[in-house]
Amino acid sequence: MKLQFDFVSQAGKNFGVVQPLDDTVLAFPAPIDVWLPANTDANLTLISGRVSEWKGRRNGRILGQTNAVRRPLPESGLLRMSSDVQATASQLDLTGTAIGTRTAFTIAMHGRIHPEQLGVDNQYFWGTSSTNALFRFAYRITNGTRYLRLSIFNTTTNIDVPLPPEWSGTMGAVAVLSGGTLTVYLTNGSHNSMTLSAPIDLQTFSVGNAIAGAAGGLRGYVGKLGIWPWAATADERATMLRWAA
């Protein structure tokens, strides 16, 4: 099969090897870890067809679930946290050493909500709800207005990023904490920021919810996830947004 590109190369030039985005992101230095959702032995441990462990590809960090009924299903290259009609959802909790208190970090993720469930408010993609250390990222819908909300410290300190009325439910986002400023960037080009008064404390971290050890709240899927203990540059962030799209 021949590939055709809509540009002209200079004479004598070639393109070399085009590196897959997964490999580019995996090569970023010193991550907490990077998780890929494809159903392979390197990524997932399955019990009775459900995900008991989502394994980080750089450091082997585990997002796990010991409760069989709360384990997600691998489906179409993503992790299905609930069916399109199911209210109770799955979740995965980070095991081992806590991410802890951070003055800089980057979190990138792809997620998807079932179109049938877009009318349901407060669906968490990831987060923590430790006492006095709230930090959680959710889909919200209020009076018909759709937006993504990152709640920080408490329920009244929030970064809201609007979504268009025709939003289909597919989400790619990168959150960056740098120099005391926390910014949420979406793959559609929208973003919003806030200056923080204190570091972020991540004593727990969950995917598909924001309360460790609880039933999940996301009525859809999670995909690629990366957490780094440093603030991404503009170029790194652009790559992460393409990866999370």
C-alpha cells in the first residue's frame, strides 16, 4: 500500500522513522507512570475477563481493583467503566506509594462518556477526595450547560472549562501545575487557569471515580493516562494533547 502526503519534500530529503505517539510519551523523563489501555499482557491483568490490574509501562505502578464487581472491562482499546445503561460503574485505585504533595505535575488522560449518559451530572474521570485535599476532575452539566471541572482543596474552589452544546462525550485533557498556577487544557483548544495558595496533596488517586475504595461514577470509558511530577513545557503539552485526543 502506498501512502500519499499533501506536501512536497526538498530534493534528497527523507522523513526517517516516524515514532508512534505512545513511544514519544513513554519516553518523557521520570514519570509517576504511564498507562496504556490496549488489551495486552504488558498493560492489563485480567480475572474472568475483567481488569484487576492496570499496569504502568514505565515504573510498573498498579491501578488496581480487588472487588470483582467493580473491575472494568477491556473493550475496543479502552477500559469500559460501565455499560451505556448501567448506573453503577467500575473504578481503579493507585496502589503502593502515594503521589504525595506536589508543587509541579502534569496529568494527561483520554476518556469517553456514553452519549446516553451525557445528561448525568458529576461523573469523575480521576481524582482524590482525601480530607482537606480534594482534587478531582469531572464532567458536569448544569441547567443544560456542559463543562469539565477540576475541583481543588474543597468543593468551592474549581477550574471550569466549557464544552460545546454538541459535545459527543469524548474527552482529552492535560492538567499542568507550574509555578503555583494550575491550568486545564482540552484537546478542543479550550483552557482555564487558577493561581493556587498551596501545593496539591495526592494521598490517593483513583480512575473512574475520585473516592478510593468506592463504586465508580464514570458512565463510559477511560483510555490513556499519564502522570508526571513536573510541569510540561508547551511542546510537551501539545504532544500530550495529541496523545490524549
